[in-house]
Amino acid sequence: MTSKTNSPLPVDVEAGQRYSWCSCGFSQTMPLCDHAHRQFSEKKSVKFIAEKTETIHLCGCAETSTPPYCDNSNQCQKG
Ligand code: FES
């Protein structure tokens, strides 16, 4: 079961911390990876380190060409 959505999702991040964005769309904690890809997909998460402490919006459909950020490839509704 997927929990993808066609809108960017907010995530509170801390400067210097590492995060894993879900690229498979099966995570129950979208837009972050919960390791569901190990069971349902060949895809792997995209790791990134937050530059600032802030709320950012990450792709929620897992189809972006600019991970982890939305590229509006699914005509997503901007949050
Ligand atoms: S659960 Fe989707 S990439 Fe890990």
C-alpha cells in the first residue's frame, strides 16, 4: 500500500542532521523513508543533510526528477 500524495509534504529538519527521502512511495512516513522499500521495491532512499534548521517541503509523490524536492512532475499542488 502506498501513501504517496500529489503535494509536497512539510518536514521539520535540523541543521547538520541526515534524512532519507522515500523514492519508492511505499513509506508510511512519507516523505521520509521507513525502509518499506526493502519489501516492496528495488528503489532506495535519497539521503541528504539539512543545511538549516527549518521546515522544508519534500516531494510527496516519489516521482520528482529533482529529489528530494518537488519538480511539479505530477502537477502537484504546492503546499
Ligand atoms: S520506504 Fe521508500 S525509499 Fe525507503
